[in-house]
Amino acid sequence: MPDRKAAPITGARPLSIIVIACCATLLFCAWALAGENEPGPDPAPASDAIRSAAVVPVGALAESRSTPSLQANVPTASPTSSSTSPDNGTGLLTGDYFLQAVMSLSWKDDQGSILCNGTYEERVIPPSAPTEDDGTITVRIQERWDNCPVRPRDVGAQVRVDRRTGQWLAGGEEVTRRWGWAPAMPERKPHSAYFEIVPLQPIPVFNVHSAGQQTASDAAYDQNGLWVWALRREDVAAGTGPAATVWEGWMVTSTSRLVQATAGLAPSPVHDAWWKHRAWLGPYSPKPDEFVAFQAFIGGQMMWRSGNRLITVLRSLDFAYRSFADTWTEETPLCPGADRLDPPVIRGFGNAWCMNEGQFPRSIGIPKEIEWGRNAAVLLCTGGQVIRNRDIGDIALLPDGTWSLYP
């Protein structure tokens, strides 16, 4: 048989090359995929702030938004807002505007007194459909009193507000009529005092006083002409019940709008007492120390300030106080027995004790120490004053005729 040789297969060498190339490609891809799944070096660690921000609960974010953002020395003419709303720069009030405040009430008549507390809120109502911006926003205002027998529990209204100025345009007429003061002032005045929403961050404010036949009010406005504090007094005529005197106070505690603080103002030595009672005391005006005389009695104190030359009698029984003009002179005689008390009551205090106007001065009893005096810190406020007494603490004289001690 003749030898047989395998005939060559045409194209065998090119096919083998293709197979080898495909295998190599598959091996490379497998290696690359395996490399991606292998652990590599740790990425650069995120900052603590970024890590914590990623896990902040929604409630905490809402709480942080309710804290006012204070900017020191920000010019009034070019305010900047802490809000991240795209409405920044269009006015004083942004599209997510809100304001929260506390309310206080003191009702006094011949049958006793009533003290009430409540909350007040302003919050923008988002538009139900996109509309052309006319420079206004609709704000829902809400007053809520906590079981107050002389006020409705819940009062609300919708107000159209100029977002550029904060002026109420429509819907709030009944509210402002009852308040006796306006929430915004178009005519801004130079600041005359300071108020604090955040402790130790004083806001320059100016005060506007208004009075009627039976009412009087004071309202404090920031440098943008928007309210931060207000106090109203009303004499209620006798009708079905006894005649009464009513004090109402409003104080901003949180807001989304710009609040401009003043840097470098040293706090008063009686600042803590003011902060405790700021809802009633209102804006303060720093002043130098002045001479103050004191004398302790069995049932209270007498006090005389060189700044106003008034004698103030502080009764401990009900924490009521009354102030009287100091009419004493060297020639003024004291009533029999006043100078023989031990310790004695003499000069202006003795004169006030002897005259016993309204039966009030003698209601604190007899002295238990001699009169003494020294320079003391005094803080004058729109609604009252705070005076430091080295023996008993800081005395706050509140607008409703009561006094308090701190601490």
C-alpha cells in the first residue's frame, strides 16, 4: 500500500492564533475583575462634621433650624440670611419664613391675680400652585394660651405680608388692633437699647411707645424694623366682673429671619437676672454703677437710687413693691417714735415710713438693720429695672408691680 500522509488543513495556523488570542483576552478580563474585588487601601476618612451630619435625625434638623442665626456687625443695608432657600436676597422674609415667641399675661383685680403663659407662631403657607411672585407671602399666625381663663385658648389668622419689609398688608387688622402695636415699622430709628434672643448676643433695638385712654404699649424693633419684644398694659373697666389691670408680654425666641447682633458689648453684672425675667423687663440700656441705699425690715426692704431719687418699698409677703418720691430734707421732722426704733429708721426712709402713703410702707414692719449704701450695678429696662444688692441678690422690679430675686 502506498504511504498515506495527512493532507494539510487549509487555514489551521490562523485559527489556532485566534483561539489563543481569545483565551488570553478572557484570562485578562478575569484577572481585572478579580483585582477590582480585592480590598484596597481605605479612603481618606470623612470629617466628624460630615459623618454626624449624615446621621442627624429629622427632628434634630428641625430643632437646629429653630435656633436663630446671629450675624455680628452685618450692615442693615445689605443683610444676608442664614437660610438656604432660593429666595435669599429678595427681602427680609424668605420663602420658608417662621417666627416663634412666648406670651405672658398678668391680670390683677381686687379679688386677686391671674398669671398665664402661651406661645405665638408665624409660619409661611406655601402656595398651592406656582404663581408670579408679587413680593408677598401668606403667613399663618397662631396664638395659643395654656388654660388662661381671661383669653381664648387658640386664635389664628392668615396674613398677607410684604416679604421685602415685613409689613402686614391684609388679614391681621383685628390682631394688631387688639395688640396695640405693629409687627413691623416702616420708619426705622437709631437704636436706643439692646435685646437678646440668644444669651450674650445683644441685638440693637429701638422702642416705640403708644398710649390710648385705657391702654399703653411698648414695642422693640431690630435694625430692620421687625419686632422682637412687646409689652402692653390695659385698664379693664368694671362690667360683669371687677375692674382689673392687665399686662401682656411677647418675646421672640426663634426665627428664620436675619438677626444682627452687636459684638464687643460687655454684659452687665446683673445680666443673669435680666435673662431670667427678660420677657417682662424687655430691652436694656447699659449704664455705669450708681449709689444705692438699702435698709432691711422685718417684712421687706427699702431702697433708694441716686439715679431717680425714688424710695422703693419691697414687701416680702406678696412680692409687691411701690415707689414714692423722696421729699425728705434736713428740716423734715420724723413722726414720734421713728427715731427711737432699734435699729432706727431715719432720713428719707424714715420719712416714707412715717407718711405711710397708701398704708404700704409700714406694711413691711420695723427695721432689722441700719441703713447702708454703696455703688451698685443697675440695669434700666423698658419694662422695669434690675439692681444688685450684695446681701440678698439681684432685685428685678417687674412692670406689674411685683419684684423678684435672683438667684
